Amino acid sequence: MFHMCPNKDWFSTYETVSKGIVLMGNNAPYKVASIGTVKIKMFDGVIRTLGGVRHVPDLKRNLISLSTLDSKGYKYTSEGGVLKVSKGALVVMKGQKRLAELYVLLGSTVIGEAAVSTPS
């Protein structure tokens, strides 16, 4: 699984790919337009960079892959409707359970020098 984003403007680096398809949970194929990085201002004000993000224009929402984070040594816990992603003792991301039993990231994308709130 990969991190995925439908909005090209949110990428701080962007490398076009000629081939690439991701299969969603319903087995629907979505075209991958590029791979790059997206900067996010987290709940604590720290700007973090997600790498290997797939630009999937037909997606309706951004997706952060917990399995990808897990493979990079991050741990995650969920309690009381709050998801926390940690590296060692440091909590690096938080999400709140909101829509359709999904967790929504507590943060905003960073474009250039300005932060833009992510749609919920």
C-alpha cells in the first residue's frame, strides 16, 4: 500500500510515471500519474514530509498508509477515537475518528510557504 493524494498542487516534488495502477478495496483500478513528496504541518506545528506519495487524480480523499509507516519503523495506537503514530517516544501524527469510521489527520498540507487546510 502507498500514501495517495488526488491534488497535484500539494506535491513539493513530482516525478511523472508512465505506468502505474493501484487497486482500491473494491478492486477498482486507479491510474497513478506521479510519485513525489507532500509536506504536512502536523497537529504540533512541525512540518513533516511524506515521501513516495502516489498522485492518483481520481481519488476522492487523501490516504496515509499505516502499513507503509509500519514498514518504516513507526508504531501506531488507537484509543478513544484518536489514532497516534509514533517513532520511539515521539508522537509524529494524530488522527481523529470522524467520517465513515475513518481517521482524519489533524494537520494541513503545506504549499510553498503557506499552509492550506485539507478538506474533511
